Amino acid sequence: MRRALRMRAERRQLMTAEAEVLGELRRLRARLPQLTGALAASADGLVLAHDTVDGEAESVAALTAAALGVGQRLTDSTGQGRFRELLVRGESGYVATYAAGGSAVLTLLAEPRINVGRLHLEARRSSARIGELVDGALERREPNRLGQLPPPYPGRPPLPGKPPPAAGPPVREVRRPGNP
């Protein structure tokens, strides 16, 4: 029950960034006309925003979450560090997935004639911006009915791409002459 309430609160927080994320997806599609779809989703497959022609955003988000899990395990087990991106080429085009901050992913669908280098350049910029928006929404924690703030990143570690926020800079003790 607690987990369900926590997930519901997290979804509410993520939806606060929906309009800004959708704007970023639309700007990305304007910069890359060969994109046929763009989707931002949470790491667990919840659609945050999409700019696609067809109505399959939920299934693409779920498949993205599964691919993200495989990509994370693959990079971890091979010693390649944290997951950053995944590119799949099919007969009719590309599917590219990029880590977007600590809790989201960006998935793009592209025509086969797209310049893959430009795709990576633009998508990396957009995924960084989306990550900032989504992580910022999650950091704006709302108190519960008892006035208590939930912990950051409740119940799960953050996605690769951005480590969890640190407690702050280390405190240095300054000793002055004459003070013991």
C-alpha cells in the first residue's frame, strides 16, 4: 500500500514537467525532420510526454523500460560504466534510446535516411534538458497529509546519467590561532 501511494505521488510530480518536456520533444522534432516520433518516459515505463503520429506511446514506453533494463545490465556486466544510449537499426529506420537524467529516458523513432551523428548530437542535448526537467520535478517534493516530506528518489536508485543529489559539500573545520 505504501509503495502504491509513493508511486502515485511520484507520478503526480513527474506530470508537473509534462508541458515543458513536450515542448522539448517538439523542438527536437523541428531540428530533426527525419524523426517520426519522440517519447519521454519514466524508467518504469510511464509515458511522460510524446510527440508521435500513432497511438502506441504506452507500448513503446513499456518496451523502452525493458530495453533500458537490458542495456543497464549489459553495460554493468561488461564494465562499460553507466547506461547512456541504445541504437537499434531496422529495415524501416532507427529506434534510439537515451538516458535522461536520473529517472527518465528519451526514445526517438527515425527514418532510415537520418544522419546518425546529428541524431546523437541533438538527442543528447535534448535528453540532458529533459533529465533536468524531470529530475527537477521530482526534487520539488510535496509534503504528505502529515506535513512530512518524502525522501528523494523514493524506493529506487536513480538511473544512470546523473548520480543522486549529494548531501552537500564537505564541511571543513577552520581553526584560528588562540582557539583550542
